[in-house]
Amino acid sequence: MVELKDVSVTYASGVDALNHVSLKINDGDFAFVVGSSGAGKSTMIKLLLKEIDATEGVVIVNGYNLRKLRRRKIPELRRTIGIVFQDFRLIPSMTVYENIAFVLRVIDAPYKYIRKRVPYVISLVGLQAKANSFPHELSGGEMQRVAIARALVNDPKLIIADEPTGNIDPELSYEIVELLKGINACGTTILMVTHEHDLVRHFGGRIINITQGEIVFDEILGGADEG
Amino acid sequence: MKVSGVRYLVQQGVDNVWKNRMMAFASFCVLLVSLLLVGISVLAYYNVNSIIGGIEEKNEVIVYFNDNTDDETLKEIGSKLRAMPNISEVVFYSKEEAYESLKASMAEYEVLFDSLGDDNPLVDAYRIKVNNIDEIQSTIAEIRKLDNIYSIRAPYDFVNILVQLRTILTWVMGAIILAMVIVSMVIISNTTKASVYARREEIQIMKYVGATDAFIRFPFFIEGMITGFFAGCMALVITWLVYDSVVNILQNQVALLNIIGMGSIIRFADIYIPVTVAYVVGGALVGAIGSAISTRRYINV
């Protein structure tokens, strides 16, 4: 669950990135966050990951009140969140398997569990044949699938996808969102930041529009694929 | 953390040395040069100090007594001298011994000695060696307080030169070693920073997936330790070879050895244990700590 209560973020430079934003995303929801660049989308992601702190207001993520969260407890919070980046951010020196297993090693998961869980997640994103490939041997779409598998492997309550279709072919974008929708159907909350309006129109659902640091639109719309 | 987790992190550290071998090699070279410079400076300092000590040993203070001093009083003074804290050796040198020695050294002037007959113009004396030559002045002042002393002969000028030389040497060597340690730390820290910077994305990803700071730092720590360990081993081998060659050259310089004394040069075989420990442990520690400090900057995501 994500809850922002009257949250404002002002950077040291004086720029107001978020201005009295209130928002609630319940467990199991799928929400698109749209808005032009500089609207405050990235600031919101940084806020949810506690990379930055709110200047005002309360931020609650998966039961953690981020204002009260101590620095050494940040890893605990982040282990409940899966993150997918636009530029994939895979470790080039690691294979697909290692890139995903790495997340479980970070949380000190038992070796047996890693050996069972990683191939399962790789099969969920349909990359069994590429498990031993290195990132440079994969296409953009495949790399993003690895990134999604990595976000998923720890069974997080929330996945934040920051422009996950931004660096891949448009026809593959639909596949990626389908994949995220499938994960959401299993109960994981998904927050997908995008500026691709066609994609949003196609899938529909909850759409949150941020403009100049304020929420100007927060509605549930029917998608083209439902019609 | 579980044993398997620690094993994984150690393995990561070992793998990283090979994966980042260019950076590891750069750190290795910097550490090697730094360790060699500091190590050779320290060894040179100890040798020079040992040589000065050897020269000191050859110096003695001679205390002459009034001609009429009886044997009882001389014995009493002898035990007083032995009781003084800075005096290491007290040897009685009778006027008869001195006379014989003088006659032997001036054999060509035998006529002169014949003219003296049985009359011995010399006086009894004690030959004294001091522990700490720096304190020779105060020791002599204390000796002067004793009765029946005719005169004291001490190598003041020579002592002063030695003491000054050692003081200057201590400061100069200390400054050189300190400067080298600081310069080495700065260079190592920057080399490691470059290595950490090259992997900043990896560190960021680790942070985003919930890695603790300790988890991120540990492989860098191991990597630095391994690099430092090998640099220490290599420095040890080079030092050993260079040191033994220099000692071999010096051992052929008979004239020089006559001045400084054969035993003044420290043999490598006598010091290889502390040198090995210092190089290997020092290298591993500097490498490990340098790496751990450098990761701090990129860890705050």
C-alpha cells in the first residue's frame, strides 16, 4: 500500500517538485502515473524509495512511515519493493541467472531457495533459454524482462516500474505491460510511470496525471483492450 | 548473516579482483611502491641507528685519580661507579698497566723511560662505558661529585656529533616515512575510488534491491585485502633481494667495516619475521581499509 498525505518536496535549489500531493494506492492495485518530463514523477519514485525525504507531509509505503524510518532500516523497506528502470540497469558482468539471483543473495536467502526460485521467475518472463546469457547478448525487450524478473524474484508487495517501455520497440511495450498486468493479477501492487499515452489508453485502469508537481487527474478509465 | 552469505561475499571479493584486474593491478602497483618506499626507509633508519650504536660502543670515558689515593678508596669508588644507572662497564686500569702500555707504545724512547727509574708519573684510572651516550654529560657531572678525582677524559665532541646526527636522522627519516605513508594513502584511496566509481551503477542497484552498507562494502574490503596481500608479498621478495645484495656489497668494503663495525649491519635473516609480518599485514590492512573508506562516498543512494 502506498499513501501520500499532503506531501510537498522542495529541492535545495528552491524548485517545488511536488506540491501538497495526496494519493492512496491500495494493495493489489495497478496504477499508471503519467505526466510530462519535470512534472514530478521521478521525485515521487525517489520519495517512495526513501532516496529523498518529503519537505512536508506523510509518506507511507508497505506499512513503513518514511518520515520515521531510520537510515539503517532503509534496506528493510526496499526489500518490500521491486523496481524496474527504463535503462534496465542490469549488471553487465553477470548472467541473466546471476542478475536475478543477486537480489536473493542480498537478502541472505537460503541457497536451496535461490536455486528453486530463480529458474521459476525466469520461466515466468519466458527467458529459460537465455538464463546463461550476458546482458549484452540480449535485445532491449529481453533485458527489460530480466529487469522485471529481478524486481519480482523477492516476491515484493509493490513493483515500481519507471518508464519500463521507454527504451524498447513499441510493439514490445504491450508485451511488457501484459507481463506486469499478469504479475498484478497474482496480487502484487504495480505503479507504472510512463509518458506513452497510447499504452495507457490501450490498457486503461487507474490513471494518475501529475503536472507541475500536482495531481491534476486521478480516475479509473476503461481500456481499449476491454472493449 | 549466514555462513553461506559470508562465503558468497568472500567469493565475490575474490572474483572482483579478476573481473576488475586492470584496476586491481593499478592498486597493486601503487601499494607495492608505497610499501617498498616505507619499508626500505625504515630498514635504512634501523641500520644507520645500529651503525651509530656500534660507533658509540667504541667510546669510553676515563676517570683519573689523585696519585695518593689508596686501594681501599679506589675500590669504594669503583663500586659507586658500578651503581650509577647509566654506566654499563667499569674496568680498573692501574698506573702500572698504563706505564707498561705507554712503554710498549713508545719503545724507541726507552732512554727516556730509563731516566725515570722506578718513578711512575702516571695515575690510576677507571675505564667506563655508558649505556646511553645522549646522557653522558649528566653522568660525568655525577662522577665529578666523587672524591679524589684528578681529571676525566670524555669524547665530548664525538659524542655531540653522534647525538646530533641521530637526532637529525630521526627527524628526517620520520618526516620521510610520514610523508610517504600519507602520499601512499591518498594515492591508494584515489585508485580505489576510481575502481568503486567504475562500479557505481552496480552499487546503486545493490542499494535499490535492499542491500545493507556492510553487504556492499564487504567484497570491496576483501578485494582490497587480497590486492594488498599480494603487494606485501611482492614487496617482501624485492626488499629481501635488494637488501641482501646491498649487505653483500658492504661486506666487501673492509675499510668501511673497520669504522662501523662488522656487527652494525643488520642481517635480513635476523629480521625477516617482523619484516614479513609488517609487509603482509600492513599491505592487506592498507588495501582493505583504503577500499572500505572509498566505497563510503558512493554508498549513500
